[in-house]
Amino acid sequence: MFEAKGKVEIFKRIVEVVSVIVNEVKFNIKDDGFHIKAVDPAHVAMVELNIAPQAFNEYNAEDTELGVDLDKMESIIRLGKGNDEMDATYDEDSERLVIRIGNLVRKMTLLDVSTMPDLKIPNLQFPAKVELLADDFLLGIRAAQSVSDYVVLTAEKDSFELSAGTQEEINQKFSKEQLLSLECKDKSRSLFSLDYLSSMMKGIRSGEKLAIFIGNDYPVRIEFETLDGNASVAYLLAPRTEIE
Amino acid sequence: MVQEKLYSVSYSEKKRNLCPLCKGYKKLCGKSYCPILVRAETILSRDIKDTVFGASPPAIFVGSAGYPKITVGPLVPPLTEDTEIMDMPELWVNKSLQEIIGYRASLIRGKSRVSVTSALNPDRTTAQIQELVMASTPTDVEAMFEKKPNLSITFSTRAPPSGPSALLKRINIAENPKVERIVDKVVYDTDMKADEGIITLYSSKIPQSRITKILSSGLLGTGKRRRFVPTEWSITATDDIIAKALRREILDYRELDHYEVFNFSALANSVHIILFPSSWFFEAQEVWVASNSFGVDYELALGKKGYAKELEGAYYASRLPVLEHLSNIRRQAGALVILEVYPDWIPLGVWRFRELCREAFKNGKSFDDLNEALEALDLSLPLNRYVEKSTVLKSFLTQKKLTDYRA
């Protein structure tokens, strides 16, 4: 059983955050909120999204699993504005998700969740954590894309650095004071695909505060809160190795 | 809805595909005449009158100039026998350049100026054109022109060359067109989206060249959204829409467990394909052997988010056959496709890459070793030139997976 009322914005944000990784996803709906975990087809990137019931005006749910085609969902919510009220109900008899925006009713067929196993999030220990504004990081990623297809992220005791390119080079260095926070035990340096990173950046909005966890030749974890603090998102991306 | 403008032809794509020597600035090669044009024009029949009767393959051409006010019209040869092949690139891969130019020169193109949205409320002429396009076999047509068609051949970026043309006065379909039930069903279903219509026709084994024409003539899509789609946009839209559906399918298949290499050459072009034991990725490199120049576009497992900016039509025309092959063998794989263009090439349209790839997939070699597989690609320039340009190869060799870190 599942019924929720809230702003169209909530569903817009779900699609925005998750569709940069994958188009078909399982919504794990529980009385403590929405939980989504998804991995891209190459098992290189993962997204974890949790939305608290407080994000909605009304929320009523028992354990339900819904297989959602995000392209289809996007085509529905595109019909509403961010502030419009939206009502989503799971109709158990027809096994469809019923979405109401104003007097518009859209009944959406769902995907078979039996073929969508629960994902295990790798258990990772990160030696470094950096907090900064999304806008600063976005700028660096965008600049890096103009010179290379991968970027190097380096955290040291008192700095965080983003660099890319060999002939044409980009470098963006933050001192500890230019960051919201920096914790780094040992120098940590890893390479990441800009195709993936820039895709993830499309799920992040200007003004959001990012916590970036890195290690040495190790995945990166990018965490942030959204929907007025009622939702938390984490992206995980596997590194590239050095080219011989 | 098909975002038809997404698939328009840019200036750079046009320029790249015009002439291998002069890139469209006629006679830059120093000759006083263009040998390509002359060779083509000698084939043209000299006795075309202002009325032509013949069996249209069926075929139409929708121009993009002046969009959304465009020209549409039927292609009608002055012949009634064996005309189907004239507009069916699926059958051309083993034909000579001369034969293909011959087919195209035989087709006389009528031009009628209409707005793209008139597909919804066709006048008599456009209604006849739409009826003609639905036909499954060559259909007798009488086309009357304002004046005698001009004797010329024009080359285009994505579409096959087109022959003599003139403003269309009137068209009469002289027999009842035969229409497959599925075509009828999709065309009359005004609740069906254009992309669903394309997929339905494709899975019902309607040849792709016909699906492209049906889309082009504004017969697909929901209710009021139907419109004429310029032939060149329609070609790439069809390639892309079918490929997206196939991509979703193959993402569920097991990964290939070795390398596979495929080669084929014809029509002064060659294709060289390597499949990798990997999840889906795709890269196409278009290589102009004479000028040593490369164009490269790629997508990783996330799929293509934007438009293939360097190769445009050629990217989508070569990606589709790769996905078709993977769907046939029920495997997922990464793919690098190299499209080589030789100096004696003339512009025939992007179908050549699609059909060369389809032909290549009939015969493959398997390898366990990447270097051996790369050598077997048998390329014209030194291998490292291609390797340097390749993003997917770098990514294949260096990208780790999250599963490598499972605790």
C-alpha cells in the first residue's frame, strides 16, 4: 500500500537525481520514506537516494516495491509545474501507479521488480573528506571537460585539488580556508571519468553543499541533501587507473 | 513525439560529406569540369517529358530547405518494371557506384511546396503522396510537372543522390496500392506515438527504408503532432529510435566473453568493427584516408545524452547494425566501429555505413587477445592513430568497476 501527496518538485528531483545513472529503477517504499539504489549498466556508478516522509504533505505507506521507468515518469511530471500538487497512489488491483496532477490522471504501468535485485553498496573506508559548494566543484568539472576525458582529484592535509589534461591543462586548487571543511589523514589521489562525473553533476543543483569522500586509486562518494533537507543523495563512482 | 529538429543536418556534416576533393566548392580540384557530376549526368535519360508514367518504388523526397515550408514530392521513374530496388538501399551494398547512380538518375522527383503541418490536412496532391508511400510494392503513378524536369544529379549528406526534378502539377495513382495490414494499423492509430510506430513497423520486418519514408510523409505520431519530416532528418531519427529500443534490450544480456572482429569493404568505403567483452559502449571513427582526417563520437554505458556532433548521421547509421547484431546473438558488448572513406568515393548517403556494417556482421573472427584483435581490424593507417583517438578503448582498459571493491 502506498499513497503520497506532495509537490511535483519531489518527483522531478527523483527523476533528475536518478536518471543520470539509470532509466529503470526500483522504488523501495517503506513507512519511513522512499529508498532508491541504482547502478549503471557498466557497474561503474551508483546512486542512493532516501526521501523522508516529511518531504510530502501526506504520506501513507506499507512496504511496497515499484519498478519505475523514469523516462515515462518524466513525461508525466513534465505536465505539471514544480509547485503544483501531485498525488501518487499505487493501485494494487491493476498494479499501476496512479498519478494525479490537478484534474489530470495518469495511470502508469510498472516494471517487473523480480528482475531488479537489491543492490549491495560496497563497504568503503575513505581517508579524506572534503566539503564545498556544488557551484565551485561544477566549475572545475566543466573546465576539465574542455581539455580531457578524465579528471584527477587530490586531497592533502591542507588542500583539495582538481586537475585534468596533459598538453592543455586545467588546475583548480582549494586551500583549507576556501573549503567548508577538510579532513585528510594521508594524501589521496584518484582518477575519474568525466563522462560519468559530468553526468552526475546534472543531478546536483546550484547552491547545494557537497561532501566528497576520496581515497588513493579508490572510488569517490559524493553526498548532498536536497528537497529542503528532507532527502539525502549519495553518488558513488569507481576510479580509472593510470594509463601506462 | 519525435523531436525532428534534433536530427537536422548541420553545416559541418554537409561540408564533410560533399566531395572528397573539393568539399563542395565545385572545381577546386583544378579540373574544368567535375568528373563526378559528369559521370553521373551521362546516365540521365535525355528524353524526359513534362509528364512521366511509371512504377514508383514507392519513393518520396521531403526537402529541408525553408523548413517549416518545405518541398515534398514523389519519385517516379519512366519505367514500370523492376523499380523497387531504385529506392531500397538495403539491396545496394553489392552493386557498383555506376549502378546505384543509375537507379537514382532514373527517378524523377516532383516538388510541391507545402507547410510541414499540412501532413494533417493534406490537399489532393499530398494525400496522394501519403497514399503512395504506404504501398508495399511498386505502384503505377502518373506525375505531371510544370515544365520538363531539369537534367541534373544532386548529392546530399545523408540521403541517396537524387535525379532530375521539376515542380509538380498533379499526381495520379493509377492502381490501388497494396498495403500491409500492420502499416495500415500503425498509420490509422492516431494515439500511437511516432517512436512506438517506428518500433512496431521494425519488429514487423517492414524494411527500414520504408519506415523512414512513412515517418517522413507525416503518417506517424499522435493526432495533431503529425508532420512532414525532411528525408535526411527522418533517416537519422529512424536509426536512433530503433537503436534506443535495441539498446534497452541488450542491456539485459550477458556480456560477450571474447573479442570479435568484422570487416567489409565496398563502394570505396570500408568498415572495421571490434566487439569487446564488456558492458555496452559504442564509438564510431570516420576516417578520410586521403586527407588523414578523423571524426570521432562515442557513448559509454550511460547512453548518448546529446547529439553525435562530429559524425552526426554516420554515427547513428553505424550504431544501429551493431545493436542489431548484439540483439541477434543475445549478448551485450562494447563496440568500436571504424568507417574508412577512400579517395575515389562519391557521396551516396549514410545508408552505405549501415549496410556495410550489416554485411560485415555476416562474417566474424574471434580473439582472446586484444592486440591480436586490433591487428585483425586491418586498417589503412597505422593502428596507433586510431588508438590515440579512441576514448572507449582508454575507458575499457582503465575504468574500474564498483564490484571490484565489494567488501
